Amino acid sequence: MTNHPKPLNSPFKVLIASLAGTTIEFFDFYVYATAAVLVFPTLFFPSSDPTSAMLQSFATFSIAFFARPIGAMVFGHFGDRIGRKATLVAALLTMGISTIVIGLLPGFKQIGVFAPLLLSLCRFGQGFGLGGEWGGAVLLATENAPEGKRSWYGMFPQLGAPVGLFLSSGIFWVLLHFISQDDLLSWGWRIPFISSILLIAVGLWMRLSITETPEFQKAVETEERVKVPLAEIFRSHKRSLFLGTFVAMVTFVLFYIATAYLMSYNVKVRHIPFLDALAIQIFSSISFGIFIPLSGKLSERFGRRAVLIGTTVLIGAFSFLLPVLLGGSETGILLFAVIAMALMGMTYAPIGTALAAPFPTSVRYTGASMTFNLAGIVGASLAPYAATWLQGHYGLAYVGYYLLAASVITLLCILASRKGEV
């Protein structure tokens, strides 16, 4: 019997498919983050105390981060057992449907306590889907990469984060140019959630047009797959799982201080108009996007470990500027956002490849996804809530100390890792 090799994906198709999927996933995720500040405290968590309503809204925001490791386990299992392609399609649909349903939910005035409960359920669905999306997108890129190009290919799905942030902030910014804030709270906020159906259609078309990665095909042919990938992770790769979780910790803390917390601080504390607060986020997303490919190139030249160490040290130093910049003028706030997201781009570009590297093909989907999403719990789930609480009780300096502590933990774990673990 003649063995016919399966067709390989073209580099262009691979990179666009990985980028398109993560763009959609992160667009859906950030639309919720923006609405959690601008809309949900009023519609789903009415309270005489605006800070309490905001904290309740951020509590539902954090639900997704606890759902993500569950999604990583479920989708990771099938990604390592039946393939990357089908699993990526399922993750995309889970995330997308949850987002569309949020746009159709009635508010607290219509159905009372069921409104925040249903919102929380949909938020869980978003996190569950994203838990399976990110790892698969990174593997789609890196497992199709030529020799010596893994860091560069692994950078492309990471670009979906700034593109998704730009689009989600941009759509609210455009809406507020055509409708009033009252109309936004009444019905306009639903448009970004429902319109994601268009992005989902594009993402599905891209995902269905690709074939399996060569490395997974080889694992099937050589019978390398394991029955329960998660059990194998905890049996043989606990060290990589633990170190990777905290290697990525500061990435998440930095990002959610510079986005969800900053949006809340600008609107609720500094009373900056919605449009101006959104414009700051849009500018920062551009900075984020510019520094991802720059970091990808530096990672290829000097190694991703060196780039991660250098960037983590810079983030720790930057934490001392946080109270100075945020406590100053709007120009200072914009400067904070742009610098923070530039640093975010530097650390985010190599993190995907770094977290996937220590795991063999047979458990790589599960291992990379679990590591990334456990980092989301320790680094991001409580970041907006914790930063808001620290700022309210102790001042902005303690938000900076929070970021500093995260950078120290991350730096220690990078230094503790062996060659090939990061």
C-alpha cells in the first residue's frame, strides 16, 4: 500500500488562521471587559454605591479565568486525542455563542437576580471556550513552523490580542459617536456582542480550510498519543506546569491593570469621558501590536528566555512609575497605557512558544493550555478587583507594589527554569 502524505498548510494560511481565531476570541473577551466597566454595573448590578456595583461586575469578569482551565482540560484532551483542527472549531463556537447570548440578555430591571446569574453563566462559557482556543492556536502556528522559526510563528496568534482589543474598544468608541450614553446603556451595548457573529463566520471559514499540523499527524502515525493527556501532565510534567504558570503571571497582571482596571480608574475615579478613556485604550492597543513582532524578532535573535528576563526586569522598574503617571494628568495616563502595553507586547510575543516548548506533542495542547490558563487565574482573575481595592484602601502606590510583586515572582521562576522549559 502506498502512503500518500497529507497536504501541508501554506505558511500564509497557517498564520492567518491562527491570527484570525485569536482575534475573534479576544475581541469577544475584551468586549465583555469594556462592558464590565461601562455598562454592566448599571444594568446588571444596580447599587447605591457605584464602587460596590463595579466590584460585583469585576467579580463576574473573573469567572472566565476560573472557567479557562476547565476548558483547557476538556479541549486539550480532545486536541491531543483527535486533533487540533476540530478542537479549535469547537472552542471558537463555544466562545462565540456565549458572547452572542450576552448581547440578548435582559437586565436586572426585567428579570431581577436571574440577570446577573445568566450573565455569569455566559461569562463562564466565554472562559471555557477561550481555555481551549489559545493553546490550539499557538500549536497551529508553532507545529507548522520551519526549523528555527518557532518564536516568530508563535508570535502570530499573540497578535490576535492587540487586534481584538483595538476592535473591541473601537466599536464602543464608534458607537458613542453616533448614539448617546443613555442609548448605549439602553440598547447600544448589545451591538458589539451580537455583531461578533460576523467574525465567527470568518473564523470558521479560516479554521475549516486548514489541515492537521504535521507534528500531530506524525504522533498519530507513530502511535504516540496517550489515553488521558491530563493525567500524563500531572505524572511527568508537573515542574513545567508549575514554573510556566508563574512565568506567565506578570503578563496577565500587567495586561489587566493596563486595560480593565485602567478603564475603571479613568471613568469612575478620574471622571474622564467614556470616549477619551476608550481612545487611551485604542492608542495603547496599537503600542501592544507594534511591540509583539519586534519582540518576536528579538526572541529569534537572542532567545525567548533572554527577552522574557529583560522584559520582566523592565516591568518591575515600571511599577514604580505607576502612581506617578496615573496620579498626574491625562497625558501621564496615556503615557502609562502606551508604555505598559509596549512592555506587554514584549512579554506576550514569546510567552506562547515558551509555555508550549517543554511538552511533547502527545500532551502539548493540554500542557500549554493548562499552563496559560492557570496563569490567568493567579495573574488575571483578580487583577482588576485587587487593583481597584488596593487603590481605594491604600492608594495608587500599592497597585504598583502589586505589579512589582508579580514581576519578582515571574523573574524567579524564569531563572529557576532549565533550558527548554521556557
